[in-house]
Amino acid sequence: MFGETFKNFNISFAALNERNTLTSGDVITGNISFDLTSETKITSIIMTLTGAANVHWAASKRVNNHRSRGRNRRTQTRHYSAKLDFFNLKNIIALQHSGTDGTAKLPPGTHVYPFACQIPQGNFPSTFHGVHGKIVYSMTVSIDRPWSLSKDFVTELNFVNRINTNQPELQVPLSGTNSKTLCCLWCASGPITVTVTLEKKAFVPGETVRIICVFSNGSSRTATPKAKLQQKQVVYTHNKAHHKVVQKSLMFVTGQPVSAPISDMHTEMMLTIPNTTPLTISNCSILKVDYTIEVSLSVRASSDLKVLFPIILCDTPVQSLSSTY
């Protein structure tokens, strides 16, 4: 059996950065190694680099059985899916021809094969694993033996799409304002106003977002500021006739309550983006991932006063154009 003959199979490659990420055009160098417990015939060892996006979801609805005049209803489920292949490249690591049958006999012991391969140039989306879809890049090593099925060893690659972070629109501060008036029967309170500022539009996972808020509370009720990071995943069929949306709250912070009445109160909230948060995906036709920072002022017995900031999560740190804001 294969598992009894091949032991300690390993694919190792040199990390190009601290996050061990790869991007288009990168050259991957490393070694494939394994131990053989007995003499074994090998036809070839082939490495394949692949990148692909897959989405799938199901939608159910209740339908009438017309023969029963609506008394009998059943559930009908329809499935939607789509796939995109970005690349599929094969690289021969070893091709054996020493035997008359086109094979080579490898002796027992440790065998090491160096390799070098390059990820194609292209605007490919970053690695992602979501609720209804995924974008996966992988390295597969196939060992072919005569009269046997090939054995595949797969290693997933952490691919990132590196955007140009020198774009001014990613570096300038963002600001937004909202206000409302509370009403109780025939009486109206003074206005409640919130102005929120972020230092920039683009951030990296693990970075802390500094949220500057200015509140004016002309009502008689205490208001509580809050901020949260929201992720929106959208998957599509190829013609975009059907889609599915999933929204998730990834991080939540609460600020100090704003008493009433008060004018031009300044406060800060610090919201740290989790290290494991996937990057923004806007360059895939069947899967998109967006992020929003929602800053709200919560008032008892009233709807929240909200200010929304679409942001971008990228792989490279972005410097703000304004040191003070």
C-alpha cells in the first residue's frame, strides 16, 4: 500500500514575508521530501499550481399543490452555483526514464527534490473561505507509479491581491455627520448630533482604528456611542441573475455614555480589526467581500443614530495623508 511505502511526505518552501503570503508573479522555491520503506517504481513527480473560486447556495420556498387547491403545500429547494478557474499550471519535478518500461526504481531511504515555480501575473482575488463560497490557491504534488493511481499531496497557499496603497482616496480622512430629534406626543427635544472622523479608508488586519466622535445631545436622555466592524459577503451566479448576501459583525466596542444636555463633547473609540480578518475582495465576478465601520449613538426608546464608513482591508499598511484630524 502507498501509505506503508511512503512516509513523512513534506512540501516546504521559503517564506517571502512575515505573513507567509504570496501574490501574482512571485517565484516559489523549496523542496519535496519523503521516505521510502522499500524499493519503489516511480513514473513521474508533477507539481500543479491552481487558483479557483467556487460558490454554492440553496434557496427554499413553499409552493402550492394546485391539485389540492392550496391545502397541501410543499417545500421546493433550488441550488445555485458558479466556478471560476484563474490558472492551472503543471511543472514536472522528476521524470523517470531509466527503466525499459519508462520507470525508475528508487531505493529505500530519504528522497529530496528541489523545485521552483512561479505564480502567473494577473489580477487574482485574495484567498477566502466564506459561508457560501471560497477562493482557494493550492500546490498539488502528484506521484505517479506504474499500474497504480497517482497519489496527490495538497498544500493550500495564502494568496493576497496587493493593491496600490498610494492612492490618495485610501489615505485621506473620512468624515460623516447625522442628527435626529426625539419626539414624545406633541413635544420635541433638542437635536442630537454626531460627527465621526476616521484617519483613512484602508487598513490591514490587526490594525487599530481610531474613531473620533463629536456629540451634541440636546435631549433629556443619555446616549451611548458604539462602533462595530461589519463584513458583507455576496455570491453570484455567472450571469448575476441570482445572488446571496451574508452579513457578519466581526468586532464591537462601546464608548462612554453621553449625558444630557451637552454640546460639542469629544470622545474616542478604538476598534481593533482581528488579525484573521480576510482582505477586501472586489475583483471576482462571483464573490465579493466588503467591510463597513458603523458608528452609532444609542438612545433609549428610539432608533439608533448611525454613521457608516465603507473601508478597505488590504495587505500593505497605508499611511494617512493627515497626521492630525
